[in-house]
Amino acid sequence: MQATILFGHGSSDPAWRIPIDKVAQTMLSTDPEALVRCAFLERTVPDLATAVAELVHQGVTQITVVPMFLGLGRHAREDMPLLVSHLQAIYPALYFRLNPSVGDEPEVIALLARIARSGRPATRACP
């Protein structure tokens, strides 16, 4: 059984997670049988270890971790692989796949460029 974890940075502002939750909801709307969870590095629950433990309890044998980072900073380059390696040591029978950060995906870059040049009216002016 396969699952996907959308992994974000996290924030003390609860509204911060809404876009990631919407991605999970969209995935479920196209495939109601999909196992999709959100997890966060800090300040937002659940963390990655908790999400993985829940999925293992459900019988999942493969987990794809999708880093929902636009920037490719230290968290994406260094922390994520270490977290996944640590979890692999805890769950040696579990297969983990760590995808590239979404900000490194050509489709995401093209979509952001299209939105930026779309000429949509601003919801508020920049200071």
C-alpha cells in the first residue's frame, strides 16, 4: 500500500498550512482512494515522524515524501534527506521515496511565471 506525505516547513500562523491542505484535498478529489497526509518540519502538527507512524499503523509499505518548498534552502537540501534517513532506520521494511522540492519542478516554475504575468488585479497594493 502506497501513501504520499506533503511536507511543508510549518508556521505559528495556522492559516499558513491552508495551501498545502488544499493540495491534499485536490489529490483526494481526483483519487478518493489515495492515502495523502500533510506533515511539517516545525511549529505545525503533525511532524513527519507522526505522519509516518500513522501510515505504518494503517499498513502502508511505501511512502513518497513531497517537499512543498519553493526555495531550495538548507531544509530542502540537508534536513529533509536526514529526516527521511532517520525514519528509514526506524522502519527498515518501509520504502521511502523523497521527491525533489516542488520549487525545483519545471511545471511549478512555469505556472508561477504564468500567474505572475497574468495581469490579475491586485488584492491590495504593495506598500
